[in-house]
Amino acid sequence: MAYRKRNRKKWSGSLYLIMGFFLLFMILVGIQRCFKSNYRVPKEIVWKKVKQETALYDLEPSFVYSIVLAESSLRLRAKWQWNHAD
């Protein structure tokens, strides 16, 4: 009888440790996803804005839209990088 209680206590401690590590892992993944969002703007909203702005500068809307799509893939947090040969 005493053996079973000791053994159960040992396994419950291990189980709590595994659950704690899993919970910590999930929290860290969640925090990482909050700061590194890959949210994309809907194409309709971008197209509407491109048409408004290109009318002001007399540019072709489809040309400007293709540049926006190629450079950022419609991601809000896309960063432009200057690649120059030194």
C-alpha cells in the first residue's frame, strides 16, 4: 500500500512538470505570434486605396497595385530593405 502512494506521488510530480513546460511553451508561442503578426490586408481595400491615390498622380492603378503586391505581399509589417552592392 505504501509503495503505491509513493509511486503515485512520483508520477503526479512528473505530470505537473510536463504540463508546466507545455503551458510555458504555449505562452511563449502566443507572445511570439502577437509581436510577429503576418496579417494581410484584404485585396479589395488595397485596390480601393490604390485607385484613389493613383487618380491624384495620374498613374496606372494596375501598375501601382502590382508593385505593392510584389514588394509587401499585402502584409502590414513588411519592411523595405535597400540591397546595394558595396
